[in-house]
Amino acid sequence: MNKVPPHSIEAEMSVIGATLVGGSRIFNLVSSIISETDFYRLAHSQIYTCMQELVKANSAIDIVTVTSWLQERSVLDSVGGIAYIMQVGEFVPTTSNAEHYARIVRDHSNRRLIITQAMEAIDSAYDHECESTTVIDAFISGVTPVVTGSDSHPYTHIDDAVQEAIEDIDERQVNQTISGISSGWKSIDDVVGGWRKGELIVLGARPSMGKSAYALAITRNSARQGKVSLFISIEMSAMMTTHRLLSLETGIDLKRMQNSVLNAQEKHLVRGARATLFDYPLYISSSNPMSIADIKSKCIKLKHKEGLDLIVIDYLQMIETKGYNRVQEVGQLSRGLKQIAREMNVPVIVLSSLSRASEKRDDKRPVMSDLRESGDIESDADVGLFLYRSSYYASQSIDPDQPDEIEVIVRKNRNGPIGSVTLEYIPSVGQFHELSYGGL
């Protein structure tokens, strides 16, 4: 049986009516919740678009200006004429509930979107040539705006964008903050500017350089700032990740943690670390295999329940995908992660293995082209970071309990400078400390 799609004509009339009465002040309130695409009735969408254009032109919003705008574009009759504009303008006696009406309109719009995506998913699921993972990925991508609200503003007028940028600059100047989430090391923040919303950051290193430890330290530093941070490990179990976190927090040797040979004082430190970590908005997800659709699903659920500020993934080449060749597969993964960063409006940091090319050079410091199956990763990444320890190539064995120097090399920074920062790294506990800073 055919059903009428969810909608509320009364709520739509109330939004428009309240805006006709309250003008641009009310429009600015409701426009943060809905866009012209959220209206079920075409006439209402056209009237709302008219109001949007009037605001951009710094014109007043009222029955006269709206009627005139629609008439000049020969659409007044199609929306019901001046009689309907006046009817809508008198539909609500007060503007006080405008935001409530807008949320009703948005809710019905979300429901229609879910229905549309579900119907498309059902049709695709019956198509045996379409893989189930593709169906799931398409459905999750289709309903993501319901959670993130990412389609509420399909475009922005340049004046609004400039005003927002000015306010952001003023706020950061007053508060003396960087543009993104702090890495936890000022020397790195000075180069990168923090982890910025919507950016894909690739962290590459050869095996045993410390990239998992560094990624976990980044996640923990973010959570210490009150940022909801998600660490997704496809390589390590949740227990292994937790052991590393406890070692990082307490300074207890990771091997002692894993082998359960802690003394009374160390056990006391672990219990204290549990109380500290409890206050961090830090979440761990560990499973293998894991696809882009799985990652997106986890992020959507967390964002809806707790919010989400940072995603860290360990690591790129272990994410499950299907393609004609490995280069194409990795390209699909990097584009998928870039899409997650944009849709969730959070920084996504993904670890990546490197090819053996650097091993063959005299200077073994990694470069962008060393990223394994690198083509699309190089172009999709906003920031490219690499870890390098000269001691890794030394002939003598390395004592994991002794501090070592590790270079964090910024090879690509779409919105800032490149550079190299040297940190102190203690492998046995996964800790990184400030040491020095010099240009690349």
C-alpha cells in the first residue's frame, strides 16, 4: 500500500509565517536547522529560497518584500499568489516557537531521506551483481546527513563565510589557541597548526619506528583536552591497546604490564591511571576485518551518542576493500576516509605502512612517495607526517628503556608550512616528550 511521505504542512507554514513576522532575526535562527531542501511542499521551498536571497541582499523580510521578489521572477502565482503569502503570514500569532517548528520540519525531512535510502538499499540488495558491502556502504553514506546535519547548508554565501572566518580568527587571537586540536606538543603545533576539522592526516613510518605508540599518544592527548576521541585499531586487540594506554599513562614498562609482573607500587599506579582515564572521553574500537562502511558506522553511532572530535585509525592497509588491484583498493580507502573526515567534520588521522624505497637511499628519511600503494593517498591527504629514528638503522642494539630521538617530519601540509620536529621517545612506555625544533 502506498503511503504518504512524512511531512507537516502546518509546521512548514509556521516556520515561514514566523519568519515573515520576525524577519531576518528569525530566519537566522531557523536557517541553522533547516534548508530549502527540507520542505515537503514545493511552494514553501520556493518562499524559503526567496527569504534566503533577501537576507543575502541585506533586504528586509516581510510580506511586501517576499511578494515583490517572487513576482519579479514570475513564481508568485505558482506558490499560491499574494493571498497565500498573507495566509501564511497570519498562520502563527508569535515567533517564539520558530525553532521548534523548524525542528519538526527537519525531522520529517530526515524521515523522508531514510525512507528513500532504505528503498534504494532494498532494490540494490535484490541485485545479485551488487555486493552486500557496497549496499551497506551506500546506505550509510546516504543517511549520514541525518546524524551529522551535513546537508543543512548545501552552500554558503561568501559574506557569511568571511564573517565566520573573522570571528574564528578573533576568538583564537583572544584565547591564544591554534586552529585545530592540539597534538600535545607545542613544537608540532607550531608547524601543523593542530588537527583541523575535515582534514585527512596520514602518518607513515617503517615497522617498529613507533607509529602506533605515537598515534595512541595523539589520541590520549586529544582526550585530555576534553575532545571526544576514537582510536580504531585493526591490528591490535582492545586489550593490547589498553595495555599500551596504561603504560603511556603510568610510565610502567609495557612488557611488565603484558607479563603481569607488577609490584604493589605499580599496581597502585595502574589503579590511579584507571581513575584518570575514566575522565577522558576516549573510546577504543578493535576488530578485524573492518571496512570503510564499518568505520563510518562506528563513527556515526559515537557521534550521535557522545559527539566526536577526532578519529585515529591504525592502519590504512589493513582496512578491508575490493578492487581490481591494490593501488586501486588503497585509493578507494583514502577517498573513503577523506569523505568521513568531511562528513563528520572532524580530523581523521590514519596510519600507513611504507614501501622499502627509503631503505635503498642514503638518506632514509621517508618522503610522500614512500607511502605504500601511494598514488591517491598523496593527493587525498591534507597533511603527511612521517616518523624517522636514525637509531633504527644503527648497527648496535637499541635499549627500549633509554630515551631515543625521533623525528616527526611534515612532508605535506595543505594549509600550512612543512618542517621537522625532534621529540624524545621512550619505546618501553610509548611516551614522547619535547626536545627541539628546526626547519626541514
